[in-house]
Amino acid sequence: MRRQLPILIVFVSGVFMIIQYFIPHESFEFIYEYAMDWIIIIGIFAMLLGLWSLTRVSVSKVQTKAPGWGFSVMTLIGLATMLFLGIYKGNKSIAEGTLFMDIFWNIYTPIQATMFALLAFYIASAAYRAFRARTVMSTILLVTALVIMLRLIPLGPLSGINQTLASWILTVPNMAAKRAIWIGIGLGATATCLKIIFGIERAYMGKD
Amino acid sequence: MTFYERLMQLDRRWIYLAIAIAVIIPVLLPFKVPVYITPEVRSVYNFVENTQPGEIIFLAIDYDPNAMAELHPMAKSIMRQAFSKNIKLIISALSQNGPGMAEQLISQISKEYNKKNGVDYVYLGYKPYFGIVILAMGQNYRIPFPTDYYGTPLDSLPMMDGVRNYDDVKGIIDIGGGNITEYWINYANGRYKAKVALGVTGVMTADYYPFLQSGQVFGILGGLKGASEYERLTKREGEATEGMSIQTVAHLVVIAFILIGNIGFFMSKKKK
Amino acid sequence: MVTDLTTAIWNTVAVFLTFCIFSFLYKDNPFYKIAEHIVVGVSAGYFAALLLWDGLVPKLWEPVVKQGKWYYLIPGFLGLLMWTRFSKRYSWISRFSIAFYMGIATGVAVPLYVQNYVLRQLISTMLPVHFQNLTGIFNLLIILGVLCSLIYFFFSKEHKGAMGLAARVGIWNLMVGFGAGFGLTVMGRVSLLINRVQFLENYFPSLIRFIR
């Protein structure tokens, strides 16, 4: 029962949702709307699981004095501070102008944005070290990348030609390649979803 | 070790320094570069331009602060264009770290045009499981969002009177930095036939051309270039246009590194 | 930017943390690690507060307590069952909530994936081919590009003969796609750095003006 009943739930709800797509009757719409509504509420509790998991891992590192445990203290301080500031004034706690949002703008945002800004350096370094015209395929990749990058550089009389060529690359061969990838994604995702609905794929259930 | 072999083993921190200089110098010594308008950006601009005052556009601000650099200028330009034409906006923020950032943007732009919450725009905020939220909004906005971001019931907002779902908006413009964009195409356009346009980061731009060609989306703003094109069209040049000159120098440096790397590779191979 | 003492302090904190992250480019160091761990905690706390006020309160608390819709306790209960995941003895109970979510999400996705990622894309590939103008020729290139790229991904048959040729054309086409993606990625990454440099460039002059 511990495994069969969930598989049955997945099958019944999955098949129902497939069928209701083709039957726009009121009664199907009614169940569909409530299903959407309830899933969002369940999802909120599922998201909070991640928070508990983070707390557990950080506390465990501090308790066992694992290497780098001092940094986990910083994580817990950040977490506790934001939780307190986000709750103590009721729903006004997260309004613009509060200490909660000041921390979001002046601590979270610069760190997050700068972490992603590091990628600019990494891509330059990777381009220098790894981008080699060794084979026909890598040469095609390299030449295409150069044409697309040259779009942003004023080339005088050649700018018009380059813009047209870049536009053609994006709307013809690139479009064809990405279309093939999307078709593959669609087929693969459909197969995976059907495997889950029919109980062939059960990894989501975890171990007994 | 020959010169070319030493070139191949250049410490990457010198490359980092070169990129840093390439970005800092144009910031201190700004200059202008031409911006070419592409049809996919122009179609988004024309869509907003042809929307009548009082009609509603759904603007989905689906990115975190890490994608703000490319996507904030797009969101600002579209909001300014809409508010200047008295077009109403319903705004959502389905990316988990984006709602506060979206709220700050909305407050800033709405104040510029003296627009009132609940009358000229409605900010729905965030709910988890964006795929389900997008589907549910296609039935009724009140299913995932019984209240707006500020806790006011949607039914008590004047703008939401008679506005139920995607059928009551002219179209959807999704400005996203992750895979939420796919769900707007798949669910909002796929199931509910809503008109969808995209504003995406540079990384994602190339991936969505198949949907442009098939008509599933009617326009794409791609990265900072797309944002600068839109600023040029709305005749209000800002951060994106300033950024394009810096992009030019940085791209030149990256191209130079690629060419030097290849020259070094082939010359050191030749020597062997 | 820096207009008063409060903004001066907050912007200085933001600039300090920005440089902590940039210091990683030289080498890994405690400043970078502190900033990294702080952002994890702050983002989790921010998200939790958001889930409470934007999620639980309007979707569960208000319907049950203020509107008397007691049936909302059912999804609330199912959500709580998720939390048994952490118990070794009772983790099997969480499967019911997960099963409900998985069934609905996959059932909704199946017809839409087939329609939008497969059928619509195939329909849009059926383009008129002619040699009267460039459009007809480009349409032929699109059809060949999609077909050959799909053939490349078909690994059930060996890529020999005509199939091998088609697969080779397919991988060349895919390389064009990846090259285009790389070119646009460079622009995307550099944009993120530009934003940070512009932030720093706005901070220092405004701080100096404030101090004066």
C-alpha cells in the first residue's frame, strides 16, 4: 500500500489531467481549477522543506565543528536575521523601505549580481584557453560565434553585411538547430511524464 | 619554452585584468555606438504602441537580481512606454527572489507617470510552482492570486473589475531569466492561445527563435542589445544604450583573446 | 546614490561585499567565503518570509480563518504531510502529497509538450520550397537543417551511408546553433559585469560629494 497507493494517485490524477485537456466541460474545469489551487498550497509547504534542510545542515556543521563551521554560523545569522525581520511587523515587514528590504538590496543583491558578474571573466578565460579551430566542427562554431559577436562592433561599411549575416544565422541555421533540440526535449519530456503516470518511473517516491 | 608556448600558458589572472580594464575604461570615457533595430524587437514595440489607452497588457517580471543587468532596462522601457500611453498593466513576479525587486521597479516607474495601484496597474506578486500559476491564471487570476502583493483582494481593485484571465488582456510580455519563459509559451500560449512576447537574457536568446518562426511568440528582446534597441525605439536612451559601448570594447578584447589563442595554438603546433 | 548617512552606510556595505566576491578572481579567501555564506542565509530567509506573507497567509490562512472555507485545510494537511520526508520511519507518508503533485503536473504537461514542442514545431517546418527567391531557398535550408539535426540524434541506427551524411550535416548545423549561442552568451555575461562596474562608478563620486 505504501507504494501502490501513491502510484494509483499519480495514475488517476495524471490521466484525468490529460483527458480534461480535451474535454472543456464545466465539471472538468471545476476539478481542474481546484487542483491548480491546491497544488500551489502544497507547493508552499514543499518549498519550506528546503529551508529546514539548510538549517539542519548548517546547525550540524556548527555542532560537529566541521571544517569551515564558522562560515555556517554566518549562514545561520543571515537566515535568522531575515526571518525575524520578515515576520515581526506582520505583513508590513517585507514592504519597501523596511530593514528587511534594505538587507535584500544592499547585501543579497550585490553579492548575487557580482557572483554572476564573475562569469564574464570566466568566459573570456575559457574562450582564450579552449576555443580552438581544431576540427571542421569547432571551426564552424568559432566562425559563427565571431560573426554574432561582431554584431556589437561598428565595422563601418561592413556593419550592414555583418548585421544581415548575423540575422540570417539566427533565423535560419540556428533556428533549425534549436528546433531539432526542442523537438527532442518535447519527445523526451513526454516520454518521462508518461513513465511517471504509468508507474514505470518511481524515483520521486524515495526509498522504503 | 618558446614565446607561443608561454602565450598558451598565460596566467588567467592577466586575462581577468584585461577584461576588467576593457570594461572600466569605456565607463570612464563613454562614447556612442550605432544600434541596429531588429524585426523581432520592433514587433514588441509596435504591439505596445498599437495598444489603445485603457487596454491591459500582462507584464511578467520573472527574473532575480542576478539577471537585473540585462532585463531591468527592458522592463523599464516597456513600463514607461505603456504608462505614457495610459495602457494598464497587470504585473507578476514568478521568480523566487524577484518580487521585492519588481515592486521597487514598479514603484519607481509608476511615480514618474503618477500611476495609481489598483487603477492603472495591479501587482500580483509571487506564488510558488510557476507552471501551475501560469496555468491557473489562464482560468482566473484569482485562483493563484486571491489578493495582490499588498494583500488587497483582487475583486476590490477597480482595474480588475471584469478582468478574469488572459482573454481580458491584449497580450503577455514575459521578461525572464530562467526556464519560466518556456512555461509562458507552453501553457499561456499553448493552452490559452494568449499572445506572448519574450524579453530574455543573452544566453537564452538563440534558443527561442523556433518559437518566433512558428508564431508561438510574436517578438523577442534579446539581452542588453535587445534592451538598447527598445530604448532607441522609445527614444529614451538609458542604461542599456550606455552599456552597448562597453560591450563593444569587451567583445573586441574577447575576440582578440580567441584569435591570439588560436594563433598561439597553431604556431606552437607548427614548431612541433 | 549616496544622499545621506544611511545610504552611505548601506552602499558602502554593498561595495565592500562586491569587492569580497571580486577577490575570488585573485584566489579563494575568507572574505569571499563569508559573503558566499551570508548570501545563502539571507536568500533563504527572504524566500521564507515571502512564502509566508505572499503564500501561506493569502492562500491558506485567510480562506480558512476569514472566509470559512474549511476545505482548504485538505491541501494544507497534504502540504504538512510533505514534512514527514525527514523522518526515517514516516517518510512514506510524504509520498501521497508528492504523488498528487506529480500526477497533476505530468498530466498537464503531456498534451502541451506534444502540442507545442513537437507538433507546432513540425508544422512550422513544413515551409514552401521554391527557387524563385531567397525565401524559398532559406525554407529548404530550414527543412534540411531540422531533418539532419534530428537524424544526428537518432542513435538506434549506425550513422553510415546516407544516414551518416545527413548526421554530419546535422552536427554542422548544430555547431552553427551552438556558435550563435556562445556569441550571445558572451554579451550576456559581459552585461552582468558592466552593471557592477556602473554601480561602483556611481558610488565613489557620490560618496566623495556626500563627504564634502
